[in-house]
Amino acid sequence: MSETKPALLALEDGRTFRGRAWGAAGEVCGEMVFNTSMTGYQEVLTDPSYAGQIVCMTYPLIGNYGVNAADAESARPWVEGFVVREASRMASSWRAEETLDAYLKRWHIPAIDHVDTRALVRHIRDLGAMRACLSSIDLDADSLIAKARASAPMENRELASVVTTDKPYEVPAVGAERFHVVCYDFGVKLNSLREFAALGCRITVVPASTTATAVLALKPDGIFLSNGPGDPAAMTEVVTEIKRVAQSGTPTFGICFGHQLLGRAFGGTTYKLRFGHRGGNQPVLERAVGTVEITSHNHGFAVAADSLPAEVEVTHINLNDNCVEGMRHRQLPVFSVQYHPEAAPGPHDAEHHFRRFIELMEQSKQAVVG
Amino acid sequence: MPKRTDISKILIIGSGPIVIGQACEFDYSGTQACKALKQEGYEVVLVNSNPATIMTDPEMADRTYIEPLTLESVAAIIRREKPDALLPTVGGQTALNLSIALADAGVLDECGVELIGAKREAVKIAEDRQLFKQAMDEAGLPMPRGGFARSWAEAEQIVEETDYPAIIRPSFTLGGTGGGIAFNPEEYEEIVRNGLAASPIHEVLIEESILGWKEFELEVMRDLHDNVVIICSIENFDPMGVHTGDSITVAPAQTLTDVEYQKLRDMSITIIRKVGVETGGSNIQFAVNPRNGDIRVIEMNPRVSRSSALASKATGFPIAKIAAKLAVGYTLDEIPNDITQKTPASFEPTIDYVVAKIPKWNFEKFRDAEDVLGTQMKSVGEVMAIGRTFKEALFKGLRSLEAVKPLRLANVPADELQRKLARPNSQRFSYITYALQHGVPIEEIYRLSGIDPWFLAQLQDVMHVQDRIEGRTLEEIEPAALLEAKEVGLSDRRVAYLTKRTEDEVRAHRKRLGLVPVYKRVDTCGAEFESYTPYLYSTYEEEDEVAPTDRRKIMILGSGPNRIGQGIEFDYCCCHASFALRDAGFETIMVNCNPETVSTDYDTSDRLYFEPLTFEDVMNIVDTERPEGIIVQFGGQTPLNLAMRLDDAGAPIIGTSPDSIDLAEDRKRFGALLNELGVPQPENGTATSSPEAIREAARIGYPVLVRPSYVLGGRAMAIVYDEKSLDEYMRTAVEASPERPVLIDKFLERAAEFDVDALADETATVIAGIQEHIEEAGIHSGDSSCVLPAVRIAEEHIETMRHYTRILARALKVKGLINIQFAIKDDRVYVLEVNPRASRTVPFVSKATGVPLARIAALVMAGVRPLKDFNLPDDLTVARFFVKSPVFPFVKFPGVDPILGPEMHSTGEVMGVGESFGEAYAKAMLGAGLRLPASGTAFISVNDSDKGQAVVLARRLARLGFTLMATVNTAARLREVGLEVETVFKVNEGRPNIVDHIKQGEIALIINTPLGRASHYDEQAIRRAALQHNVPCVTTMTGAQALVDAIIAQAETQTHPVTLQELHDSPKSKVQSPKSNAAFVFRP
């Protein structure tokens, strides 16, 4: 990067960071968050849950191994903007198809590097996630701070409609089809679908606005509530549908945003974390057995434990801050986790939740047969 | 799960002396384990033969044995102590092997000792290649294809599996000699047949070639609840084919996608479970094919390792400490993360910086060794550096190596360049930068070296940054370009070199521009949580997290990378200074860049700066911290070399003044002082050219000892007997200059040498120990065994040495430690060298006397208490005989003559404790890995002047039942006095000759003093053969006498292990030195 152009990142509280522009030229606003994964920037960029957010990677060197088609978690990158310490000018990997810089340019994602990302992260850690504006066009601090302040806050923001599929589509099972799963797409990551498919599930992915009646009419063996961006509190209508789905007795499994929506459907509340959990190293305790799994996280909201009714059991908690990471209904075949068993990026420790869901569907089928 | 209450007494085995491949990282891990277990209320019993370790400090364990790490010796300790459990995983391969040997021998069962951390079966699977391969096969994990062949027929089968190229490694040959890579069937047959012949057990290992694959390591931890976490991933800069200890390594992995990384992570978890390592840390190595991502599992170490020490320092996650806690039953989620305090240890550290480790080699000390790197580790130490980018970390690391000259090659011929890029060697890095600067494309360098293009591009970036400032004046360089140079880790010194200015000018200019570093914290979590531990590194960025306190503070400069001549002993001293001053209420600040050490544990000092020990980096910290005092006298030559400049820059150096330090180093000033005091020193002079040297030597009289100024460990030091050799030395061995003249001393032949350590200030002088060297003058003090108390010296000379020590300490206004080397010849005591600083022998003397010299010195230096208030006697005494013996790395350097001389070659030391000198020496020899024979054939071949003493020795050996064998002249002399002796051929006299006998295993002991140039080849062949077959071989008469004493002691005395605590707490100690009971009195 011999020809460097300046870029500016401004936070709503007035703090600014000057650096070098890379990726696409342009200007974007969004919620400023950070992710602590040391690998997997491509999965982060393409995770629909990052819609509406400018993501800062805490690991300073990003782009080293380039970008490839196989590691995409959706059809396109969703982050608004990207902040790193040092972007790699070259991609070194047998899997690389293009450099990260070229990829971001192709998808019109503005990025900034050569900024003190650790200072930025500490700022957000201490003061909370906040709105920000990133620009390679407007380099005036006051002006950019004003733009950050004028942008939409994440609270009460509905983003599922932005990232969800327009119309239903099917993903076939790998090998023999054993189950049919309907997936509510609030911003689903491809790896969740891959996991289901690999376990013999045909998946029908439906738009976020699909009614419970329409979903149940598909006669699914199980219903999957995907991850996704935005504030679960802004999803009142969807929550009503989910409540009906869950109470239908059809095995239901929620991940991340899906977990939060389930929590609300059961009458619980959700709240915004100060700066969220985003990374691949979070310790989650499974309370019943006392084992710890290292898990991939990406959430800015959480379910309030004390808001849940007695019939909902908190099964998993985060050992860093004790927040709810998993729950199950004591009577209904419904469970959810706040984190990402599909990983991508991150450790595979929690992959068993997909098998757990398969078992639930098996039991449910046998019960019907029996 | 809470900790176990069914065990209360735990034995920890250390790793013994520092050797290549096993250095102070195991003092770090062992110390952590001791501390952690003691903290949990367990009674800790420790055994280690290395006195220079922190772990063997009496406070670290409840009961400390400094005893040889042999089956018999540790079995005796177990029978005495009856511990409930043995933790075998924190003392390197030595402790692991010994623990398994103890289990196999039934000692553990007999005494009811449980192995905790790793069970016997798990260790066997991990360590035995066949069992490990079987386990990996069962788990469906790929290992390099291949196997062992004991015949050509077997080899023909194996190659079907491996295909070409195939790697052939004969078993049990020195330095892997006799192996090679076969690219076709003819080559294959030739190498296999040669290899089978070269291997003493006629076995070769044949494997598919994975040379050039990328190499990764993962550090894994597991607890009894089967929770598994990965602490750190490490990527090797050098691809497969170079030992990871000889490779530049980087954390975290840089060139793996998440998909690939998670595959390695999953495999690591499968492996630790499959092998069955119950708790603690393991290191797993992988090779990854850069062309298609194929993976091979290379090996796993079921214990903490060099890499886990690096991973601990790189992440802030203390693997050994946590491993110790897991071994007693805790689970990861029950242990808090020290650094964040609020989160548990059951997580995976994430880092927001880059860590580079660079090996330090000492090839210059092994002149006949080929500078080639392979699967046998050759480096003697390492540095680690932290930066926010790879470039910054790497270049900080490079300056941490303390290279004498800026690394830059000139006029490299194309064929040499190609060869040096393709064949790994200690200088390859310089050749890569040369190639980049001369326009060799990255693809070509990659093709030759196999080093990932990403790394090469990083280097190229730095070369471009250099290009932007080179040849310009400092003033015309834009501040942004200078900032960029600092951001990529270029030192002020480098910038000065590129702009032809002085480092001071660059520094001043840089500060004028406001270009100063900030300090960031290592916090295990990428800043997600607040850090409560000031573990800091510098970088050129915006935000400073340094937050200095306004407490009274003392800064201690460490000793940098281990190297021959400057090792763990100095780290020991630095740690002690920190402990003492912390206890005295100071805030202690440690600066060091060696990841292996206890000093770079964030627990050791109040604040840790993981930074290079250069003037620039140290002054930056001084500017930030404004300490009340700086200790430069404890870290060896590294900080001492900075003393004058720091002092000139106004940094508050405490203790003996830099001026006194300089006085002792400066030939002229020092000579004048000795004259004034009436203290004799050998006749000496200096020279900057060969004619001048010849003139000086003629005046002084041959033989002379010659050496360059300001060197460490006797680098390029030589004894020269005539004009011709002196001329050769001056023209080839050294570069002399007016600032750095060659020093010429009269060599005192056959003199006895002594090392004296003392504490002093204006109120008192305490002679801590007068150590007598076993080897006579001419052998580097670090390579000679020594004994406390002196055993063969008249009291009057001891008194003279005490007197000289006192007047020198006073004259140099010593405040702290002083070390003086004396020689005694013809009843006259000479001063050879005065070092007003901590010496290599401080830990040894401290362990022997029970008086913590470095601690006291630190308190004296900081003005906490005057020396007299410690109420120490004027002369410390010892309750037993204590022998310190060196260990050598010759076995790692094929082709090098393992002879002792004025240039130091040893890497580490052991201590032997005994009721007699012989017993102590025997234990020291055993600790150093030499089994003394009780009987057999003793071969004697000595020069004329040694023949008188040889007769005495031969008699004693004959009386012990040894059969005598000698070369013709020595044999004749022995027969003259009526001894029965067999004459044997020298190497060039016919067959079978002495070397044949050694190789046949017929020789138990070799006494061979140099006969001169003519027989050099013969002697070298004998020494190499002795080394290979582990036959004791002594090359000095004093060494031979000591060895015979030891053999007698071994035959006559039953030894009983005793703890340091017993030695120093008993009323018998500190009262009276034992009387010399050596079987001979040697008067020089």
C-alpha cells in the first residue's frame, strides 16, 4: 500500500481515529463493535448478524490469507464498515481467491487501517458500543461526529427484514433425508444450514415474516430460529408467531437472535449488553454437567435470566459475566443457545447442539408414531 | 472439582543443567509449579541438580534436594521422603524420562507414589513413536508415512509407502550423522545402507518428505473434567526441516484460515484425549502442506515445554502454574485468570499484538561446526518481542539479539546467495533481506527457502521503509516516514546507520518530533476485560496504558537471551534483586526479553517490560517510569554494556558506579590501580596489530593469553605459545581496533585458579566464597569445575586472596557484589580479573552458604540497609563440600573437538554436595551426566611434564583394580615404576588403535593431556570417540586427580541425600568449614 489515502472514524461521543483508507471509498454509519477472533475475518464480514454495524477486529493483522468463496457465511458481506490495525497487502493461502482489499472494494465496504484499534476497543469496552461513522470522503471530525450522532441507534432497530430471504428456498439433505427442518431466516449463517444438511435434514428457509400457520403447514419435523442482527425487542410480531410455533409441540431450536426471540416469546425480556460478546473464546458452562465449552459469540443483546418464567430453565451461562447463554423449556421440546454452535468462525465445541436437536426430533417422531 | 485432599506431599523433579534444548524455561515452569502447589497448602519436595535455578531456592519448596537426576539418586530421595504424588510434567524431558524410569523400576509403586498430571501409559503413548502412530491411526489422524527399517529388505518395503523424496535418519548417531534425503532408488539404497551401518543398533527411520511444509504448534490444556482449551497457536517462520527451537516462530498463527485453524484445534483436542494426558499442558506439532492444506501430526509433548513457556509469555496465560493446579484436581473454571481477575482460566486467550521468537546461536564458538540448521537443535537461547504488527515484533526481536554490528551483508555472490537461502543456517535471515534489497522476487525466495510469501512480503515492506530514509539526512526525512520506521520496529541505531548519524542524534531528533513509544498491556483477552497486571510492551501508537505509579521504584535490567557465558545465573540474580526490593517496599520494574526466564514471569516483579535491552528501549522506559534507581550489575554483560551510556544520559544507576565498572574493565586504569595497591597481576599489554602484538609478547614472554576486549565467555580467547601462532591469531581470529585492542597477558602455566565472590559497601566486606577451580589455569572459569571450600591450597594464600579482595572492593568503592579471579603460581597470588558485579557463581555460592547474596546485595545497593547491619561474618563458611561442574553441548556439534580451553563452551552447570570432596565431585559428575566407572580399563596418555603425576594416578587406579592401558611413551614410564600396563597404538600407528578400543566399549576411563600440535588429530579422535560413547575423558592432570578422588569416594562411601533446608538450618552449618580431606595435596 504505497499510495495511502486518509480515512476518519468518528464515534458519537466525540472520539475520533485517523487512519488510512482501504477497501471501498465511501462513508458509512453504524454501531461500533469489536470482535476478538484471531482468525475468520471473512466469516465475520459475511455474517448477516453484523448488519448495521462497523466491526473492529482486535487482532491487528487482517487479510493475511485473503478471501475464498467456500468460507462465506452468506451471499455477501454485511458489515457497514471494517476497522483494523494493519490490512495485509497480499493474500497467502492456497485457498485464497482474491485479496481482502479487492473483495471489500467489490462489495463497496469502506475500511480503515493504521488506527490504534486497541485504544478503540478499550474505549468501547469502558463506555459501551456506540454509533460511529467511517469515511474516506468527509475528513472533518466535527462533521463526522455529527453524522454518527444522527445515525440510527441499535436499540429498537429492526434489521431482520433487511437480511432475510425474499422468498422461501430449500437446501437438500446430504445423503438420505431424515428430517425436514423449517428455518426462520433472521440472517441465517450458511454453516447452520450445512450442519443440518450434513445430519440428514432438508431445510426450508423461510422469510422472517412468515406466519406460524404457514410454517406449521409445511409439516416440519423441527423449526430452527436463526441468528440475525438488530434488537429483539423490535420484533413484536415475529415473537407472537414464534410463541405459536413453540407451543405447537414441534421441536424448536434457536440460536443467538432466535434464542432471544424465544426468550421474549416465553415472556422474558431482553436487554442490551454494554459492548456485547463477539469472539471465539467465550467460556460457557453447561450447568447440568459442569463442563465448559469454548464458544463462538456474536451478540449485543441478551435474555434477562430473572425475567424468564419457571417453566424455562437456564441451561448455560457465560463464565465471564454470568449472562444467559442457553435455555430450555421444561415441558415443550424447545431449547436455544445464545452463542454459535455452527462456529464459523470459531471453535467446534458446541456443535453437539445440532445433534441434540436431531435427537429431539427423533424422540418427537417416535412419540407421534408410538 | 475442588483440590484433592487425599494427597499432601508432592515431589517435583526439575530439568537439571541448562543444555541445548532444555534451558531456563523449566526453571520458569518448575518455579511456577512449586509456588502454585505451596500456595494450595501442599508440602513440596523438589529435586534438581542445577543450583543456578530459582526453583532450588530454599523458599520455593519445603524440602529442596540439589542432587543428581539419576534413577538411584531420586529413588533414594523418594524412599526418604515418601511423597504421595509425583508431578513429572514441569521438568522437561529429563523429569519425564526419569519419572517413567522410576515407575518402570517399581520405585513409585513400592513407595505408594502416584503420578499426577500425566500417567505412565499416557507418557508412553506420547513418547514411543510406534505407540503414538498407532494411537493416531486409531483416531484417524494422519502422521508422516514411513517406519523403522533394520535391513535393506525392510527399507525396500517402506519406500513403497513413503515414495520419493524419502528422509532417512539412522538411530542413535551423533547429530543425526549418516542420514539424508533420497530423491531416487539409487540414492535411497546408498543412504539406507550407509545409515544402517552408521547406526550402532543398525536401524534407520524412513519417512515421507514433508520438508517445506508449514509448521504449526498448538498449546493445549486439559482438566479432570475433560475441559480442553487451546492457549496459543504458533507458526514457524522456517518451514518443516528446521527444529522449532532453531526457527523464528510467531504467535498467533498468521497464514491459516479459520477453517484450517479449527481443524488443527479439533485434532489437538482429539490427540490430548486419545493419548490420555489427564491434566495439564501439552504441545502438539503439525505440518501443513502449503499447496493443498494436507495435515500431518508430527509429535506431541505430554508436558510443559519450551513452546509452552513461550506461549505463556506470549499470551499472559501461565500454563505451568495452571497445569500444577489442574494436577491436584482443580478444573479450569475454578481457577481465576490472574490478569483480568474477574474471568476464569477456562477460556482461550486472544491477543491483539504479534509475538516473534528468534533463536540465538553460538556457532562462532564452535569453529569446526558447520552452520547448518536441521532437526537437531543448535541454538543456545532465544529472545521474544511483542509488537502490534509482525514487522514491529520481528525487528524488536532482532535488536534484542544484541548483534554487534548492524546486520547487513555486502557483495554476496549469486551462488552463495542461492545456497544460503535454500539451506537453513543461522544467517539465513540476513541473506533474505539481502535478496529482497537486491530485487530477488518474493516468489524466488519462497521457491528456495519455503518461507511463506506472507512473511517475505512483511520483510519487503520493512526494506521499503528503510529505502525511504536511507541516504537522506535526518532533517529532510518527513516525520511521517520516520514514524513509519519506528512503527515497523527499526531501532534508532538502525536509523542512525541509514542516515550516517549517531544514535544519540537520532534519539534527540525523534524526541524533538514527539516520536516516542507508548506502552500497551498483555492481557490475555484483546482488551475485552480490564487488566490488573502491568505486563507491558512498547509500540508506536496513540494510546498509552503505562500508568506509572508514584511509588518508590527500582528498575532491574535483565540479561537478555541465554548464550554461552551468560545464562540462567544472571536471571537468578535479577529475580533475587526483584524479590528483595519488593519485600523492602519498593515497586520493582523488570526489563528483559528472554521468554524462558523466571524474570519475565509477570508474577516476579511489580511491573514487567518485555522489551529489548538496548540503550534506546531502556531509556524510553526510564523516561516513562522515572525510577529512583536502576540495577545494571546483575544481568551480566548485557546491561553492564549500557551502564556508561545510561549514566551519561542521567539514568540513576545504583550500586557500584559505572565509573568503577569501567575502571575494572579498562586495562590502563586498572593496571595503575593494582600498581598503586601493590596487587600483582600477570605481565600484560595491548596491541592493535600483529607486529605490535609480537613486540608485546616478546616483552612479556611466551606463552601468552590473547583475547579481544569487551567480550563474554572468553570469546576468541586463546593461549599462544609462539610468534607464528600469535601472528596467525592476530590476522585471522580477531578484528582489533584502537577502541578495541587485543589484550595480551602472560599465561601462568599450571597455575591454580580461584573465583572469589564477595559483598561489599562502605561499611563492610563479606567474603562469600573462595572457590577453587579443579582445572588448572588456561581453562575458562566457566568451563572448570570448582569446589567450595578450597581443598588444596595453603591458608596463607587464602588469606592473601581475602586481603586483596577487601582492598580492591574498597578501592573500587564497591556497593553490592564483586567477583575476582585469582591465580596462584610459584606461591604468588595474582589477580587475573575483577568484576564489580554479579558473577556466574553467585547462585552456587548462595546455595552452598545458605546466604542469599544477590538479595543482600540488592538491599545494600538500594540503600535499604548497610552491609554491616546484616550481621554476617567477614568470611562465610560452608557445612559440606560443594562442587559446581559444567555441562557441554559438544554432542550437538559433529566435527567439533570437545577440548577445554580459554574459550567457554559450557551451557550449564550442576552442583554436587558431599561429606568429602570426592563424594561431592562424584555427585557433580553424575549430575552432569557422566557415570564414573568403578573398574575396567583406564587409558593414560600424557605429555612429558605430566608423567610424574601420571605415575601417582596410575598407581591409585591400579590399586582400585583398574587395568592400565597407555601409549608407548607413557606405558614405558609406568613400567619403570613397576606398574603392569598394556601398550596400545595411537590412531596413526596401526589397528586396532585406541579409538577402536573406545568404540568397542573396552575403555572405562581416559586421561589424555595434550602432547602438542603433532598429536592433535589423534587426541581429537579420542575425545570425539569418548564423547560418542560417553566415556569419562579428562584432559588436565588436576581434573584427572579429582576424578580419581571421586571414583574412590564412590567406591567407599554410601551417600545420603540431604535437603538444603537441613544443611542451612542445622546448628552445624555456618560455623566451620570442614577440613580438607582430599586424598592428595596439590601445590601449584
